[in-house]
Amino acid sequence: MKIRGIIFDKDGTLMEFSDLWQCAVEELFNEYSLSEEVKEEIREKIGIKSDLTIRENSILASGTMNELFEVISMYILNSEDEI
């Protein structure tokens, strides 16, 4: 069987992945021991609402990985390539 394509469903159109994205972001926070204030700033910028759901049309819902890395790299002292 030959694979003819891969579907990336980051925004939850086909499957609900918000819990996975939320967990991945929290793991990143823990890895870098970020303060609660910084965590809230990043959540707001990438599109995680206060109830921990993902804001429609946000970076996390429909942006590129580069956009996501750009925001996170503003708060972590590594380059986008290292993240």
C-alpha cells in the first residue's frame, strides 16, 4: 500500500486534539520551570483561554508551528530551532 498523503488536523476539525496540545504546552512549561505569570502570557498569545480550551483562529488552533515557536522562544532563552 502506497501512502498518498497525510492529513494534519491541528484545529480539531476531524478529531479533538485540544487536550493533547494543552498537555504538550504544559509539559514544555514544566521543562523550563516557567512562572505562572509567564505561563499565562504564553497561553494568551497562543490561544489557550482561561478555561483551558483553545481559542478559535488562534496560533494553537490554526497557526503554523513557526508562529508557535516564535511566541515560545520569546520567553525561553533558546532559539526557535532549538525548541
